[in-house]
Amino acid sequence: MVPVRVLGVAVDVKMQPVVLLTPLDPPPGPRTLVPIWVGSQEAASISVAISGQEAPRPLSHDLMQRLLVVLGASVDRVEVTRIEDGTFYAELSLTTAKGHVTLDCRPSDAIALASRVGAPLFVADAVLADAGIPEDAAVEQDDEDPEEKVEEFRRFLDDVDPEDFQG
């Protein structure tokens, strides 16, 4: 397992949100990124958490955090364990009153929760080898300015309202 951090949330050329993970102690050379595509709601939740902001009303991941506190449980770590057919899988390791528990979960949920509680993030070596890309290769060229795309997604995040996420 390789310890990683959330570098940020961006959008790809098709305006799909992507969470960018990068190793904490990178080797010399171009930085490696592990892009994990997520839904817009999850991207907004992760962005809120890594920026240190609070939503006016609790988002789902805020609720998860509060439930853990009330139940006396804590997040020990998050691991992105594998990738199969383009789908990433993760595990959430918890300490509870009944002992250690590991839960299968979506990486976006695990990252959003870990970002709120300060839990360490890890990526399996095989995932880093399969899905990791050099940072300079991560910028795809097209007719639109990549900075404008990021700015457009930031505007979306600034204007998002928690009520937008109600089912």
C-alpha cells in the first residue's frame, strides 16, 4: 500500500468530475496521479471537505462522520484496494466498540469521509501501477482551455446548494 493524499478535484475533457490522488512521498521525476472518476455530488462533498468549508446543512458524509462519533467509532484508514474493468474498489477500516471492522465501499465515499476525519489514505501498489499516470500526461489537449474547465467546475461548487442533493 502506498500512502496518498487528495491533490484536488478536477474535471476531465467531458466535464466529468475526477478526484486526483498522489503519493505522499513521490519518487524523483514527474508526479504520479491516480484519477478516480466520481459523481458530481461526491465531488462537491470531497471539495467541501478538503477546503475545510462546512455546508449550511449536513451532507451525507457529514452525517456519516457524526454517526461514527455518536457510536464511538473512528476511521483508521481508507484503502483503494483494486480496479476491475475500470471500476475502483475501496475499504474503510474502522475501530468500533466491538473491535476492528473493514467495510467495502465506493472510493468516493471513503475519500469524502477520510477527508472529514483526517484518516490516512492508501492505494494498493497494483492500482498505482495500473491506474497511475504521470502528471504531465494528465492534461489532455482539446479546443477548450483546461483552466476554464476547472474554473467552470469551481463555479458549480460555489453555487451548489445542499438541497440540490435531495432525492
